[in-house]
Amino acid sequence: MQASFKLERYEVISCSYIRNIIEGEYQGSFRLDPLIQRSEEDPEKFRVEIKTDVTGLADIELTIVGYFTSTGLLNEEELEEAILFSSLHLLIPFIRSYIHTISCQDGRDAVMIPVINVADLLTAPVAGDETEN
């Protein structure tokens, strides 16, 4: 089975990190806001920007961009849904890792983003709604 999209590269565009002093239990949140752009020069290429907001042990705003190329297996109707699913599926692990890495540098507890089921996320009433952790 061949993949529908190939991840060419990704890059962190911006990151803001503010550590919160929290004692005892807390309720954190995690929000994803994806933006898909199709290349005007090459309709097989996509740029997917994901803005991430985390609150709890820290307030983190992270923007990551992934560059994808369609492998030509899907028709036009299937492309939009497939690129959203594929980009989230491939980029969320990078987002989780980046947030964990920057948050543990000061010797305090690291911010841990839970594993996310992308299929469940996309079937929620509004994709990108806050999920409590």
C-alpha cells in the first residue's frame, strides 16, 4: 500500500513559552488549528500550518509548518480530507516532542501532550476544539 502524501520537510515557525506556577491538581488544555494551502505553481504540493495552544503547567503557542507532496493516488474530492488527516497524523508527534523538550529544560515537570487519535479528533463536532488533559 502506497501513501497518499509524502512529507518533504517541516519547520517550526514560532514558539512562545511561559511557565506557570501551579500547585496541586490542574486542568490543562490543548488546541490545534490547522491551515491548508495548496501551491499555485504545483497543485500536487501543499503547505500545512498548525498553530498549537497549550495551557496548564505552561502557556505555549507553537506554530509548525509541514510541506507535503501528493503521490497522485487520490482524486480532487478526496485530497482535502486526506491532506488534513495525513498532515495531522504526521506532524502531531513532532509537536508533542517539541513541547515536551522545551518544557523540561528548566528542571521542572515536563508538559506532556497525550497521544491523540486523529480520526477521533476529525470526527468531533468541530475539528480543533479544545481537548482537556
